[in-house]
Amino acid sequence: MQLLRIILPRGKGSKFMKILKNDGATAIGCFYGEGSAPSEILNALAIDKTKKEIVTALIEEESVKKIIEEISEKLAAVNSAVAFSTSLEGENKMEYVCLYVIVDRHQGQKAIHIAQDHGARGATVIHGRGSGEAVKSKLFLSMNIEPEKDLVIMLVKKDLAEKIRQEIYDQMDLASQGKGIIYSLPVNHVAGLVEQSDN
């Protein structure tokens, strides 16, 4: 079994969810997020964030290649989209790694800038809420307030991943309690990704 993620411009998710359903995928879902890719012009105009949808689905091992090929053809027509899968049953030889960074809201962009300074191309941010035993929810006007979080998802070349992970860990002081976490998962199949290079 593999977990497939497709990151697309907002409004394109439904089309891919239908394709996945027709191909026998299960546990299909869609989340909203923001994309961020390096661009001097977009940064200067303060429009460097783009609205994204993240489609997720479980697919059987024997269907992965067929589904990725079908999605690859469709992604060619969609600007700034990427699809990738990770095995739920163990690590294989892979060229890419998916880095996940969970930090307080509005800190996600800092993680992205650090990663881009060390060779990453783009990232997607999902906004959410979360709390753990180390961070207790605050009580305000008799309502629990859960801390808002950014979940940053980045596909990076395997040979860049450890350097990027270490830089984010050090520069964002993730060793301190409550600052955030970073982890990685192996990626088996990728479609629609812009080539990366080491700086």
C-alpha cells in the first residue's frame, strides 16, 4: 500500500479525486494549503504564495505505476503541480525525500526560506491546529484555544535532504521544547517536479 499526494492549484482537486476513485484508490481526501516557490519577481510584488489543494489517497502497490503514469499526463496540463507517493510498508531506494516541518503558525515561511537557501525549490504549507502534552490549550472566555500550526511539505533530492533538515533544525531551534518538529519520509514515485540542484 502507498500513500499518494498530489499538490495542485486551488480548484483542480476534484478532477484528480474522480480519476483516483475510478482507478480504485481509497481513503481519498483533499486539504487546502499555500504553495511557495522561489521567484524574485513574485517576492518583490509580495504575491509569492499561491493557493493549493493537496489530494491524498491510498493506492495498492500493483496500481502505483499505472496511476502515476496517468496522473503524469494530466499534470503536464496543470501548471505548478506535483504528485508523489510513499510506501507504507518500508523504505525503498529513492531519489527524493519528503520533509515535513510542523511549527507555530507563520513560522512555516521561515522554514521554507532556509530550505530554499540550501537547494530546495518549492514547498506547500497547510494550516492547522494542534496541541500536545507539552503545550496546553489556553482558556479564554470559557473557550479552549488550540495553538495554530503550519505544516510545511517539501520534496527534496535525497542528497540535499540531510543538510536542509539540519539547517532548519538548527536555525529554528527545534531542539527547544515546543518549537516544532521535523521529520522525513522516503518517496517512491514522483511526477511533475521541477529539477533541483545543490547550491
